[in-house]
Amino acid sequence: MTRFSGENRRPSTVLRDNSVHEAYRQLQKETGEYFRFLPREFVYERIRQRTGLCTKTIAFILNHTRW
């Protein structure tokens, strides 16, 4: 468990994190087995278009929080 998960997060932050993880999962479903071959920047850009967050924030959420 990371130090950024759990009851230390504000409810609005948890909702934001969940929306990023949800967009990530949807992109995985859309691209299927080719998802692992997509460039990271492409994945982050697609999530950015859906959520409006910057790529640095998206990377932090995907790498340091749990779904």
C-alpha cells in the first residue's frame, strides 16, 4: 500500500484518481491486446483529453495510487 492511498486522501482527490484509473481501463478495453504496445505519451494524452488533467498528474496517479 502506498502512502498516497487510504484515508489520508480527500474525497474529491479520490474521485479524481478514480476517474483517471477508469479512463485508463477504458483505453485498455478499447485497444485490446495492443494496449501494451502503445507509447506511454499516447496513453497519457488520451487520458488527458478525457479528464483535463496534465500528464504529470496523470503519471503520478497511475504510478502511485491504487484503483
